[in-house]
Amino acid sequence: MTIDWNNLLHEIETGVLNAAVKDAEIYAAQALSDAAEFIAASTESVAKYIGLYTTEQITASELKSLLLGLGELCELQGLTQAGLAEVELEKIRNTILQTLISIVGTAVKSAVAG
Amino acid sequence: MKRLVIASFASVLLVGCALVSKFDQNSYNAAQGLQQASLALMGQRLVSIPTNDIITLQAQLQAAVAYEQGKLPANKIPALQWQVLTATNGDLLGGFLTDWMNNKPCSPAYLTEKENQINAGFAEIMRLEGGLLK
């Protein structure tokens, strides 16, 4: 049984890179879109809170609580993104592993057949 | 040497597995149920202080936090989210319930906005839980 190691390594490099980049690009686009949406919503909320305060519908203490609450909400959103990024990393890891197994498996089968 | 490279690469991939916890239907259901219960209770904020109901909800929230912490270390991020939402010295649900128990006054407009924030907080917890691998 002979295996062309140079070719195998090249296939692994190309296959793994393609798989990883494709998954990462899809996730990055989604994460950016989520972040932009959250920033826009937060800006709108701050404007609304200030409006409520200036029209005396909420007190200064309530304004402070709403702003601090918004900050904590931002923290929750950041944690969601961090968690989803970890999930995505695991998906990419699984894809790489499957690609690796597939490429090596094919190479071994070819070598055995040859 | 090449075999060693491939073996090392595969090892790194295998060792790196299970960094995050898997989807947990109990966690998702708890977040959904507590979201509904919290918002329903908050609706009474301008009318009365239903002390027993608040204490019951606080106990349920503590149980949910303990459940998430029980899944550490892999469940670090969801557990942290629950802590932020329920912190009694914070400005989301935990802090709101503390203020209520202390009979701190509250305007209708503030209540509406705080309900929106707490609703969004639970939504973030469910978004992450729902995104975990099954």
C-alpha cells in the first residue's frame, strides 16, 4: 500500500480550509447583522427613555435604571453571540473532522485498491 | 513526519470537542415558563405587592440559576446570562422584584419599558439555548 503523502496533505489543506472558511463566513455575516440590529434598537430605546424623562413620564431614578437595564441587556446579547460563536466553532471543528476523515479514508481506499 | 503532522492535527481536533453544552429542553422550557410568569406578575406592579407570588417567582428563578450552574463548566455562558437577568442588585428582573418588595414607587411608562427589557432578556437566553447543538 502506497500513499502519496504530498498530495494527501495538499487535499487536506484545501479541503479543510474550504470547509472552515465557508462555515465561518456564513456565521460572521449573521453575527454582524444581529449586532447591527441590536445597536439600532438600543439607540432607539435610549432616545425613547430620554423622551420619557424630559416629558416627566419617568423620574431620574427610573431613567438611570432603564439605562443600566439596557446595559445589562447588551451584556446578555453579547453573551448570546459569544455562546453562538462557540457553537459555530464546534460546528466548524466537526466539519473539519469529517473532511479530514473523508479525505484520508478515500486516500487509504485508493492505496489499498491500487 | 507527515504521519505525525496528520495525527497531531486530528488529535487537536478531537481534544477540542465539547466546549459548549448541548441544547437542553428543560432549560428552554424553564426560560419560556418564567418569562410568561414574570410578565404576568409584573402586570400587577401598579396595583399591589403580591408578596407570596414574588417570593415564589424568586425561588423559581433561583432554582433555574442553580440548574444552569449545575451544568458547569460547559454551560458557563448560559449560566452567566441567568445570573445577569436575576441579579437582585441588577436592573433587570432580579432588581425589579427587589424594588417591588421594598415598595419602591414606579411609573406606568417605566413599568412598560422595564417589561420590554425583561422580555428581551429572556428572549436572549432562549435564543442562545435554541442555538445550542442538539
